[in-house]
Amino acid sequence: MPESTSLSPPRAPAAEPAAGDRRRWLGMVVMSLGVSLVVVDATIVGVLLPRIVTELGLTTSDAEWVTSVYALVFAALLIPFGRAGDLFGRRRMFVLGVAVFATASVAAALAGGGSALIGARALQGVGASMILPATLSTVHTVFTGRDRAVAFGIWGSMISGMAALGPLAGGALAAGGGWRWAFAVNLPLGAALIVGALRLMPETRQGLPANARRDIDWTGGLLAALGLGALVCGIIEGPSYGWWAATRPFSIGGLDWPESGISPVPVVLALGVLLLAALVAVERSRAAAGRSVMLDLDLFRIPNFRRGNLASALVNVGELGLLFVLPLFLLGVHGTSPLQISVAILPLAAGAFLSGGYAGRLADRHGAHRVVQIGMVLEVAAVTALGLTVSASTGGLGLAPWMLLYGFGLGLTSAQLTNVSLADVPPARAGQASGTQSTARQVGAALGIAAVGTVFATSLGHSMADRLSGSALPPEQRAAIVHDLRESAGTYGRELHATPARAAEARAADASLAVATRYAALTTAAILALGFAMTLRLRPGDDRRPAESEGIVPLSSQENKR
């Protein structure tokens, strides 16, 4: 697809470069805070969910959708909105996204039932899918050379650190009983971000050729949204409804899926694959005809972009898998409160923040691809050590050293993996590329929760069954305990502890939870090791390319004020 020029002529050099540089970095602060808003809301609900379920009287299905619909919509719309930012302005897309996100947050805070809250969470996902690629492509376009490495270090550390701080904030709010404030606080924060973006964030875009408005790839956008939505939906719901055979009833739009036979999950996954195959066919046809495309398949011919996307997905498998399993272990074995669980995860955030800022200097000295590899080694080592040392007596303090080391590695990896992946991408295609990589992260997150969660639940059931096999309990009662422990993700262990007569079963549940956590951690380490192997093929990219080399320049200061 031919590159187009920007809508306005290049600006004259600023009279005060130092002031312009300060403005650029202040804009980076605004974008980082916007990313923080998106990431925190992706992880905060998990800790708040028990109180939400109780207050709103949610069903199990409602609770699952409150958690998953945000990631589902988020992942489905990243590529279309990334492309829209390229064409219509990335700052404009950021501001619109923050406005949608803040409005949806108010709706969530005021929700009086499950349907209203699910709808608000879906609308939050729409806003988030506008914000994330707009920030990523703006950083890629505005910063070059060493500054780009530092900027991506800030961006990456915010992504990693805030993912861990989300449960901490959720725990604090859950302890105080005010889950609605987790959403309501986004209104003043969103208003401040909009003002900051309009004043400090430069507007960049690819620009629209004369026929672009008539040739926008609406078909590609629809296929990308529906295909990715179906794929992520299947991954998220696989553990709940069965990967092949149906394990529970399912209904949608008044239609009931049969309780026996094939699960709806493989049907949804197959539909997602077919829609994405149709997307590839449509985009190839449009590109061959010289028309605009929603997804530029030529991007995947760039080795670092292709390998970096796969590595990003694998990194998120590890992070979200751990954040899913460890709170369940702490709650099931120790009855730890939400706030204490959050504090146990805090070292991960601390490590990510500490290493993210240092990653830029390290990348300047050794290359961003080496920083990614160092970070992956630390991640694999930390999660492996956690898996080998966890036991029923392990508490938050016992996990802290490994979480700190893991967070340090995660900060290095996330900070520079994006830099390496996008370094060879022309800035004119930065929105598409950043939307694609962000989608890879979201698919990895969904896959991580599904894969690591399945290992955890399966190991928990098998271990508990083995430990009860020699007890004097009747077989039906042993089977019921195993079922309840597995289906409750280990939290049934607290009920066993509350009954003195079941002390032996409670100890067996604690030991089984430790075994399940060990297998989940070692599975995570294996997935991260695969990601490390992928990063060994990354090469130094040309991150010194200025924005103007692709016809992308910040719009005039007069437009920035509009």
C-alpha cells in the first residue's frame, strides 16, 4: 500500500529545542498514565469480584463475563482502531478513547445489575482499544534513537507494573467495601488525561489521500473484530464450557446449547479461524488491487515484528497465568485477605518499575534485543525457582523474592520487546503494527489464564484424589470433596479448615494446592522458555529512523491547539 503524506506541511524548527523536548517527555507522561488506566482495569476486577457478586447477586456466568468481556472487546478492536489512528490522528483517537473509557467507568460504577455491569465493561474495552495503540504508535513515531529506547522503557514498565498494581488497588478497595470507587475514580482521571493530551501530546497521522474516505477497509475491520473476538472468546471460555465435550449448559440470545455432546467452544474457535482466514483473503485481494487495507500483511515479512509478536504473546501467558494462580493458592491455603494477597504480588510491580527505567540505558549500551533476552532469562529462572520451592507453608514473604526477580525480568522484557518489534516498522504503519502487537498481548493473556488455569485445576483434582484414596471416607464423599475443591479453584479448602472434624482433609487440600501451584508455575516457566528461544532470533533494529522519513510529521502547533 503506498504511503501517503501528512495533512499539513512540516513545521519549522522550534526556536527552543529544550522546551520542545520537555513538552515531548511531558506528553510521554500523559500517554503512560493513559496506558496505566487501561491496564489497571484489566486486572483490578479479579480481586473485587467476590464483593461485586454478593452485592449485585450475580450468577457464575455473569461473574465470568464481567471478568472476560473487557479483554474480549479490547483484543477484538485493537487492530481496527490502530488503523483508524493512523488515518485520522493518534492523539484524536487517544482523547476519544479516554472519553469513552471514562463514560463507561461511570456506567459501571452506577450499575444496578449484572447486565448493566457487563455492558459497561464491554464499553470500557472499546475505549481501551482506542487508547493503547494510539500511545504505542505515537511513541514509535515521535521518539528516535536512544530516546526511543528510554520511552519504550517507561511504556513497558508501566504496562508490567500496573498489571500487578491492579490487584493491589482492588484489594484495598475490597477491604474497604467500596468496589464502585474502582470505576468512579476513572472520571476525574480521564478528564485530567484529556486536558493533558490536548496540551502536551503531539498529533501524528499517516494522512488521508484524496480517495481514502471512500476506500476505508470497513470489511477488513469487521472481519478482524469478529474473528479476533471469537478466537479470544473461545480461549477464555474453554475451561468453563469444555474444550471439546460440553461440561455445562450454555445459552445466548434465548437459544440454549445442548448440555451433552460437543461444547460450543470448538465451534466458536473454528468460527474465529474461518473469519481470520477470510480477513487474510480480503486483505490480499485489496492490496493486490492497490486499495487501502485494515491489516497490512507485509508487516509480517519484517522478521523482528513477526518474532516479537509471538514472544509478546508468550510473555503475557506467563504474567497473567501467575497473577491468576498465586492469589488462589494464598487464599485457599492461608485464607489471606484480598489486601494481603495484593501486597504479596507487590514485589512484581516493584521489580517491573525498577527495571523499566533502567532498561533504556542498558539497551543503549548492549542493544534492545539483548535486554529482552536478559529479561527472559530472569523470568524463566524466577518462575522455575518459585515452582520448585513452593509448599503448603509458603506465604507471601516466601513468594516475594521470586516475584521481585520475576518483575525485574518482566520490566526489562516488556520495556524493550516492543521497541525491538516495532523498530523496523515504517512510522506510517505504526498504528496497525502497534494494534497487532497489542492484540498478540491480549490473546496471550487469555491463553495464559486458560492454559495455566487448566493445569492448576487438573493437578489440584488429581492430587486431592490421590491423597484421599487411602482415607476411611466413603468413595462418594471423597469424590464430592475432590469435585468441590477443583470447581472452587481451591477456595473450598477454607471451608474444610473451618470444620475441626475435617482437619485431615484440610491438610490434604493445602498440600494439593501447593502441588497444583508447583505444576502451574513449572508450566509457566516452560512457556516462558519457549518465548526466550524466540527472542534469540531477534536482531538489532533500525530504531534511529526519524518520523519524517516516512512522511509522518507532527501536525502544526496551530492544529495541536485545536
